[in-house]
Amino acid sequence: MNKVLIIDDDKELCALMKKCIEHEGMIALLANGGIEGLQLVDRNKEKLTLVILDVMMPDLSGFHVLKKIREGSNIPVLMLTAKSDEEDKVSGLQLGADDYLTKPFSINELMARVNSLIRRYTTLNPMAETDNESVVLQDMLIDKANRTVTVHDRLIELTGKEFDLLLFLARNKGRVYTKKQIYTQVWDDEYAFDDSNIMSFISKLRKKIEPDPEHPVYIQTVRGVGYRFNKEV
């Protein structure tokens, strides 16, 4: 069953969103502040399907909460804001938000966004729910069990971390990650982060898997943000 975490200091709005989400047959958890929200994320990290996150909260801003979530989780995040400022939306999206909704909004629009994000995460990205299957792409096969990669039926020799990096990006194709997010997920370590180290690994990996490393097909650079695996392959 899908489980949605709502983080918003507006208790009346939280109660309304909770009622609508539960009406759709989902479980809704409530947090009336950023600190409480992060605690619930930590306790339910493997069970959450979506986070609805308000930007303006008195204890921690939604941007701070989102940044902390993205350091250890790829769960979809729908951000809510009372502002229509484009700069706020850009900031949220660059930090890893998946969608944005400006207050006031209709419940119908909210639920449409919620259902769309959940469908994309659980149906169109089935690797988010299973940890053992191979990743099958148009011209690439990533065999997780045997830790092998073939491109155009050619076996590619990768180091252990190169394989982990490729698998992580491919399992979450279409999603944009900062260098620090990649480091935290692949190296499982939030310390000793080195921006140039990630760039070096990406460069080496591209030379091995890309037909033309100067014009990559698989691993794309999102200027000013980070990297993503091409969702079209």
C-alpha cells in the first residue's frame, strides 16, 4: 500500500490532504514541521512512496528538509509554496524536487499530481521496487547478480565503483542528481566528498560505455545541477 508523508505547519490543510489521500486507499502520515518530518522520513525511509513538503515552515524551511532527504533517499517529493516566485521553484527543482504546486490549489489538482508522481515512481520505474533484477535498456544490459555490463552485445569491463555508479543512475533514469547526492548514494559515505572525484568517475565511465564520450547518450550532464541517465534509452 502506498504511504505518503505530508510535512506542513498548516494543520487544517494537513488534515484535509490526509483525508483525501486516505480516500484514495493510501496511508497518510503527518508532520507539522521540518524537524518532525525528517524524523518520520528516517523512520519510514524504505516504506514511503511520496513526500508532500511545504516550503515555508517556522522551524526548518522546506528547502533544508528537501536537501536532507536527498542526501539519503530518492523518494519523489512534491513541494507546496504560497509563493509564485519562479526563483523558489527553480531552487526546489535544483535541490531535487520532482514537482511544484502553488497555494492555493484545488484538491483535484493535488491528487492528480500525487497520483502522477506515484505512478511514475512505482510503475514507470519498476527498479525502484526491486533490488535484484537486471536493468534492460535498448542497447545495454546491466546484470546486477553477476555485476556485468554489455553494450551492443559487447562485454564492458568496469571497476566495482564504476559498476555501482552506472547501476545507480540507470535504476533511476530520468532523475537528476547532484554530485554530492551521487557520492552519498554510491559511496555510502557523506564525508570526504570530492566534487572532482565524481567528475573523474563519470568521465572514465563514459569512455567505456558511450559510443562517443564527447556527446554522451547514456549519462547526461545537467548544467549547473549534476547528472542523469537518459530516460529515452
